[in-house]
Amino acid sequence: MPAAPTRPTGWLTGWDPEDERAWHDHGRFVARRNLAGSVLTEHIGFSVWTLWSVLVLFMTPELGYHHRPGELFLLVTTPTVVGALLRLPYSRAVVRFGGRTWTVVSTLALTAPTLLAAVVVARPRTPMGILLVVAALTGVGGATFASSMTNVAAFYPNRAQGWALGVNAGGGNLGVAAVQLAGLAVVGVAGPGHPELLAYAYLPLIVIATVVAARRMDNVAAVRSEPGALRDALRHPDTWWISLLYIGTFGSFIGYGFAFGLVLRHEFGASPRQAVAHTILGPLLGALCRPLGGLAADRWGGARVTLWTFLGLAAGTTVLIGAAAAGSFGLFVAGFTALFVLSGIGNGSTYRMIPAAFTHRARTAVRTGAADARAWARRLSAAVIALAGAVGALGGAAINLCFKAAYARGSGIPAFLGFLGYYALCVAVLRLVYLRRKRPDRASEPARETSHV
């Protein structure tokens, strides 16, 4: 019987998720425990990251806030950019300090931006410069995604990574819907004049998540990689193609998550209560669908599922353009909700392409005599997971900047036309780069092994 991994120095040693006997004996239980802690902390991180997407809906002239539409879109763009830029150093922090250690530190660090957000938003005359600084600090919540995904990937075998990464990321993405639901509760209980209550409500949740991570998660030596993994990943074309695709999927999800309420406000004149109420369902469904995207990719292939996702995103964007032109609020909300669902599926399927692409390269290396090909594939996959996550988040910032420019001219239709063009580009990449490859083990092929987790 395989020996259980040990923790003699605080690090889980002897961990090998590809050892099937060890996995079914004890490994899957360790992995699930760490996955649960990761989902909780990433969920809180995403909620803090998207906190300003709800707070700006309270900042109306009727409540004493006098900000131009462009300033409000800048407030929701700033944490997106900061979260994206911090994702690479956060992924390296897991490698350096360990998953449990870094999760505890990064989760506890969320208290400062959350407390500051509560303080400044309660003062309608707070200068825009201070608001932008505080909004930037909440970007640390978005950076937790990279460290969390890098850590979870080390706990699961390749055959189950589509499911595990999908569940982890989906749990985090649910934070977008959760903070909007909490905002609706604040409006219902205290009215729109007390946005600071939303931020205060998250402070005890941050403490609880920190304690759970400290008690239930592990540092695992397998997550440590040799120096230069990111540099090596940058040399591979798959890194850049997958990052481009992830801009279209995750960039859409997080960009729309930040901007949806403001779009309803400026496109249709929605009140804070209406905007918050109608922005909950889309992110909720999108987050829940992310694991389904991973499972579908495990079965039918990441590139194939992602292709159909982008075709759906293009169709949904066309519906939005028509709804905006016709002034149909109901059709517009329905179309936006569909975009969240499709982007959630695409998030899971695109991320599944990462281990699939590098596993294929590892199999090729094995056939040519490389003995450490499997370790190489894990090492490169972890680096690309971090890099693609950072680039994808920058796509969300680009979406908000497009909305900022479009609504400066009075309508969001030019922005939607730009998004439509990008989705068409992603379809072309999938067709020409992945789905035309003449190889038996390509990343677009269905996985030969299914998850038993």
C-alpha cells in the first residue's frame, strides 16, 4: 500500500497525485480538503475584488455623489488592472512560501482595502484620487486567483484537473454574484444611503476564511518549481494563444461583472436597486457553469468546447446590440445573462487546454527519450495558469475602458461591436491553431481519461 504523505517540516512531502493507488487510498481526501479551503478564500477574494462594482451603483447625485460616467468606469477598471498585474507575483509566492502559508497571508491582507472602502464610500465628498487609491488596493482580491489555481493544480492528477480547476475558479467567480447579492440585501435593509455596510459585512468573513485556511490547508512540496518556469513558458506559442483566448472568456466574465450595473444605469437609466437586482443572476450562473466547462472539456476537448463558446458569445453580443438599439431592457438583461453563462463555460474549457497542451508536449518528449517529461509538463502548466490568468484579467480592464470611451459618446453599442470583433478573432485562432492540428493527442481532442473525483 502506498505510504501516506507526511508533513515533518510543515510541508506535505511524498505527494504524487498521478500515483493512482495512493490517490484512491488517501490522496483524493487531502486534495478535496485543500480544494475546499481554496474555494472559500478565493471566493472572499473575488468579492473584495469586485466590491467597487456594487459600491459605484450607490454613488448617485441623489445621494450626494457627483461623478461623471467616465470616473465611475475608471473606479471599476482600477482594481481589475491591479489584480491582473499582481497575479504573477502571487503565483510565485505560492511556489516560494507554500499554498497554506500564502493563502493565510493573502486572505488576511484583504481586511485593509475592505475597511478603507467602508470608510471612504461613506463620505460622498471624498476626492476621486483617494477613491482610486482605495479601489486599487482591492485589486489584491483578484490576485488570489493565480496563487489559488497554482496551488490546486499541484494537488490533482492531470485527468481531473479540468474538474478541480473549474470548481476552484467557479467558487471564486461566485464571489462576483455574492457581493452583488449582499449589496441588494443592504439596499433592502438599510436603503441606498449606506453603502459602507456592504464593506463592513465582509470583515468577519475575511477572518473566518483566514482561520479555515490556517487549519485545513497544506503546504505541498510538489508546487515548488525550478527557477525559470515562467521564462520557459513564455517561449511556447501555446502560452500566448491560450492567453489570447482567456482574454475573451475570463476577460468577458470579470469585465462584464464589474461593468454590468453601470451599463444598465447609463443605457437605461436604472436606479441603484434595479441595477443591483438585475446584475446578480448573470455572474451567479456564469460561476456555476465554469466547472461544467471544465468537465465538458475533459470529455470533448478544450478547444472544441471553447470554439462553441465563442460562437455563442458572438451571437449573444449581436442580441445586445439589437436590444440597445431598440431600447429593450428585458432583452438586454437576458442577452447579458447569456454572455455570463457562456463566458463561465469558456473559462473552464480554456483553462483545461493548458495541461492538455503541455501533456501532449510531454508525451512527445517521452517518445524522444526525456525521462522527466511529466514533471516538465506540470512545471510549465503551473506557469501558464498564472500567466493566462493575469492576461485574462487585463482583458476585463480593457472591456471597462471600452465602455468608458463608448458612454462618453452616449451609447455602449460601439463597445459591443469591438467585443464582437474580438470573439471572431478567437474563433479564427481556435480553427486555425488547434482544431486543424493533425496529431492524435492534440489539445483539442477529448480527454481519454475521465475524472473519478
